[in-house]
Amino acid sequence: DLLLAGDEDIDRPSVLPRGRLREPLDAARHADALLWTGRARDARTGAERLGLSVAFEVRRAAGSLHGAPFGDARPPAGARIVALAAIARPRPFIDGLRAAGFDVAAEMTWPDHHRFTPGDLARVRAAVVERGASGVVTTEKDMVRLLPFRPLPFAAAWQRLDVTIDPADAFEGWLTERLREADARAAARLAERAA
């Protein structure tokens, strides 16, 4: 049981539909480890606050930029673009585009898992035209949701999000050991049933 949590989850522990948590924060004590996504505290501090002894840090970084799978070119650094995101935390994505040198003319965001509509695409196209943008840069996740609407009424590119867990060797060793233990328990249960 891996708990993915960060500062916002601890500081504002509201359960769906009001908040981001899928279960109350006190259920965290049942997790085997914390995968910390926060910034203000380190993983150890977050784990202590949640009553867990094992924690790893999740690191996210902007990955490579790709032209859309239907032939649009990647915009060059410095290009005027519209940032489009329907993810849980769009701010790091948008800030990353700016840090990469893009002139973000407009930020168009929707809630996580949003299903785009033709009306959404018309609003995005209008923003591209009104702002004199060369096109849209979106997330890999959102590009997949845009594919059914191709050809899009604007040039589009997507950016990969690279995620790592640190320290990687420690996490891999920890996870491998947990899987071995689970396999041994399952084998023992099968042997008991067969006996």
C-alpha cells in the first residue's frame, strides 16, 4: 500500500468531493510507505506527520517536447503559446513551460480527467487567435484525450512529464523485498490449502 501525498494533502486534509483525498488522512497509518510529492517538507517529515516509518521522494521534471502525433511541429523556445492542461496540478507544468523559455500567452486549465468537448476546443482556438499564439502546448495525458478531435483547430505539441522516486536504489530494494514477502505468503497459503 503506497500512499502518494504532499503538503497540500496534509495541510488541507479534505476528502472527495470537497478535497483531493480519497480517504481520511488518519488511514495513512495503514500504508506501507509514503511517496512524497511535496516541496515544503522533506519525505521524512511528511512520513513522521502521517505516522509512517518508510518514505521516498517523488521527483517530477519537465521532459521532452513533441509535436502532435498528426504532424504539428514542436514550437521553438521563445514561441508564444497557449498552455492547456486538465491535470490535478497544472501550475508546475505551466511554470515549467515559462522556465523553458516559452511566452505563455494564456493558461487554459480544467479539472483533472476532464473530457474535452468541441466547445472547449473552440475556446482554445479563440485564445490562440486572440493572443497571436503559434499554437498550444499540453501535457502527454491531455494530448491523448485530444486525439479523438483530430485534426485539431490549432497547432499542438505535448510535453512528457518525467517522474522518478528517490533514492531509486533504496526504493527498488524495498519494493523487491515486499514483493518477495508477499509471494512467500501466497505460496504458504496455497500449500496450506493443498494439504
